[in-house]
Amino acid sequence: MEGRCFRIWEFGFLVLALMEICSATLSPTGINYEAVVALVAIRNALHDPYSVLDNWDANSVDPCSWRMVTCSSDGYVSALGLPSQSLSGTLSPSIGNLTNLQSVLLQNNAISGPIPSTIGKLDKLQTLDLSNNSFYGEIPASLGDLKNLNYLRLNNNSLTGSCPQSLSNIQGLTLVDISFNNLSGSLPRISARTFKVIGNPLICGPKAENNCSAVFPEPLSLTPEGFSAASDATSTSHHVAIAFGASFGAAFAIILIMGLLVWWRYRHNKQIFFDVNEQYDPEVRLGHLRRYTFKELRSATDHFSAKNILGKGGFGIVYKGCFNDGSVVAVKRLKDYNAVGGEIQFQTEVETISLAVHRNLLRLSGFCTTENERILVYPYMSNGSVASRLRDNIHGRPALDWGRRKKIALGTARGLLYLHEQCDPKIIHRDVKAANILLDEDFEAVVGDFGLAKLLDHRDSHVTTAVRGTVGHIAPEYLSTGQSSEKTDVFGFGILLLELITGQKALDFGRAAHQKGVMLDWVKKLHQEGKLQVMVDKDLRGKFDRVELEEMVQVALLCTQFNPLNRPKMSEVLKMLEGDGLAEKWEAASQNLETPRFRTCEYPLQRYSDYIEESSLVVEAMELSGPR
């Protein structure tokens, strides 16, 4: 009997040990188990007609590889981005278990039901965008517990009740938009730069007490006790006037003294540098962005030393920066700082671009503005750019193998798809090339410089008198007219595929005399002659999949058709690279694909080199914007 009891105890111990092993396998670091459970619960509560969440696998140990999920460097889920995915259903309260979330972007869907009050547990949340859905019920008062919240967009839903007073507890808000709902009651004193309430008839309608404007002004920082009896008002106003006059006089005296001091130092030392950002606390952040001082960045880059240059281009020079805490960043010193307007305009554009969150887009970390400087700060990409790995194989680094090249193509396509079809506002890159595709520590493709075209041409983001891009990558219609669209990026992506295949530059590539010229014309000729193996990068040493090579060349040729209307959208390009629909697209387009032998009435010039030669916007083959 005693032996039997011992065997039962031994069996139970074995079961417990196996359970521990399984648990450890699911979450080796103890940080992913709850995230997997929470994300699966969110997926199950949503209706996903286009199966964008298919790879959210409950048996997975790493949700960081799932679509629309972004993780921090230490493996925590930090962002959930599912905008414009035609999702319906409800938002699961399990979202409150993703306690490291910093950004939730679910705008432009058809999600209904109440907003889960558990969102109030997300202490690190900085951006919450649930706009343009069908949420109903009251705004949870628990949102007032989100001390780090910066952007709150709940507009264009069916929310009722009053705006919770608890939102007045959040001090760092930049934008609160509760417009176009059915809210009622009094408004809290929210200290946000922008507070939108229009479209709530019971608050801003003709029968309401307040006829609000489109943007509700920031409330005055006066307490209710400040509005006492009318007899005290006159006395208070008198004292306020005296205090204001004294303060103004003192401030004027201080400014005058500082001005004289700066003038004196300028007379005696022509190298004086006045940093207008010294007045800012370096810990002040806009959303997840940090505002750096010029002095910080100058020190981190060793006074912008030439030895720390990572790349140069039309937008500016990029330096490697190292802070005192050991963190490493990439510091882009913009060359065209006058084009971005004043400081407020620059900050607004930077904040807008920073909301584009995707694992295949380079995340902006911070910025710096002075009287003469506009600087952007990004995470440092340890594996450099795709161009550097293809053509500048230094320090004995191994060449990119075929599998990694295919992975780079897929990652870049996903990033561009997000910019074109899922990001709000939509962004056209206008300089897609290997030098602007960066590689993180896992060789995941990260699209860089995606916001700079918008940032530097904010007054007219589609038509520009100066083409931004790199000759050899610029689409024919953009090169000849200056008119850009998302199809301009599709053309650039097609050239990028050819760079990945050949390992060569798009213009004046190769060293052999017969290779001098434009890569696209050369590839078309080889494809027509059935000599695809000739174009493959010699560094691959013949180790590539010939079927995948044929498919990638076909996708590249579809993307680089001279007529932009014939080019596929990035969503179609991604599907073709994943093996879905390429055969049908190729068969339909093969009759119209332009080759050097044939000409059409609409596009009489069939060689890309002819467009370069006849362009009125480009005088010589040069980079108009360069690598990071």
C-alpha cells in the first residue's frame, strides 16, 4: 500500500513537472503568455472578413511576429495597430491585460459595443484612436487614469452620456476629439492643446447652452473659487492688473538684460551659439516623442563629427549618436530646414508622422528644433541599409542570402501597404530604394524616410516643382511631370526588387561595359531572351530558388510598367509575393507589358533611359534625396 501511494505521489509530481515545462515553453521569459491570451481574446471578439488576423495563433509563443502587433525591444507588446481593416464585432475587455501598450489604433472600422473600462489599466498608453467606428454607451471614467495619454480620438461613434470629469486629471494631453457623437452634459476642464466637441447636438447644437466652434478652446486655469461675489471681482481685477504690470515690467527688464548680454558676447566671440531649446525640459514629450536639446545631440555625435556619419542624401546627413546612458541612435540633421516652416508647423508635421506605427516602418524617437536647426532622432539600425549589405560588403560580412532577400521584399511591401492604404493620413514615400530600407538586428526590413517627403513639402504633398527621389528609381510620370501618387512608390518598389535580385545599382550599374546604363532596360531585355540567371547577383553563388526568381522578376516588371494605371496596388503586390494571384495578373498584363522592342501610342518612349534623357526636371543622373 505504501509503495502504491509513493507511485501515485511520483506520478503527480511528474504531471506538475510536465505542466511547468509546457508553461516555460509557451513563455520562456514570462512576458508573452498573458499577451497571447489577451490578443486571442481580442481576435475572437472581432469579425475579420479579410482574415488579416489569421496568423494570431493561440499556440504561438511569440506574438511579436503577428501582423499588426508591435513589440518593444524587451519583447513586450507595445502597439496594436488595426486601422481600416473592415473589422466589426466588439472590443474585448482583455485589452486591459496588455499592460505595456503605448499605442492602440483601431480607427476606420465598424467595431461596436461599449468601450471597455479595462483600457484604464493601461498605464503606459500614449495614443488611443477608436474614431470612425460604431462604439456606443458612455465614455469610461477609467480613461482618466491614463496619466501618460497624449492623443485621445473617440470621434464619429455613437457614444452617449457625459464626457467624464476624470479626463481633467490627465496633464499631458495634446489632442482630445470627441466630436460627432451623442454626448450631453457639461464638459470637463481638459488641459489639451486641441479639444474637439463639434457634432454633439446636446452640447453644441442650436438648443444647447453653448454653440461650440469646431475646436473647443483650452479652458482657463482658474478655480471655481476664483469666481466669488461680484463685489470682490473689481478688487481682484485691480490686484491682477497691478501684478500683471509688475510681472511684465520685470520680464521686459530681464529680456533686455539677456539681449544686451548676448549682443556683448557676440561682439567679443563670433562663435557664440544660442540654443533656443535650452528653455525646454528635455523630458518633455509629444506623444511618444522626446524633445532633445541641440546640446544633447551635439554631444552624442561628438560635435557632429565626420567619423560618425552613417549616410548622406538630399534630406540631410545622418550621424550615429551615443548618449551617456549607452543608448545608440541615428540623428538626421535636415538640410532643408527652411522648407518645413516654423517650429509649430514642424512639430505638427512630426507629430502626424509619428502616428504611423508599423513593425516595417522606422519609428521616430524624437526631434530637436532651434532657430537654425531641424533634427530628427531615430532608433539605430545595427545591420545598416539594404544597399550597404548588397554593395558595400565590408568587414567580411556575409552576403544576404536568397531567403533574407525574399524576407526584405515582403517586409518592405507590408510597410508601403500600411503607408498607402492603412495609415491616416495616407503617405507617399517618393524615394523607395535599397538605401532607404534598413535592417534591424533580425534582418527585418524597416522602411525609412517615409515621412520626409510629406514633412518637407507639407504645403503641397502631391505636386512639387523639385522632384524628390533618386534617378533610376523615379517613375516616368513623376520624372517628366512632377506628379506623384502611390503608383510612384510601386514603381520604386519594382526597382528595389531588381536591386535585391541583381545586387546592383539601378543606374550605371555593374563594371562590365555591357552593363553600363539603366538596370530596368537590361532586365527587360534578359527576361525577353529567357536569360534570367544572368541577372542574378554573383554573391549568391547560384544558391537561389529559380521558381521564386521568375516570380519576383514578374512582380518587378508588373510594378515598373510605364503606364501608372497598369501598375498593381501595394496590397496586390504583397499578395503576389506571397504566391496569390500572380499567374492571373501576369497573364492579363503580359500582352501590354512594354519591352524595348515595342512601342505604344500612349507611351512612345519605351526605354526608361529615354525618360531620363528627356526629363525637364533632372539635368544629370544624381541623387535628389539620399540614403539614411
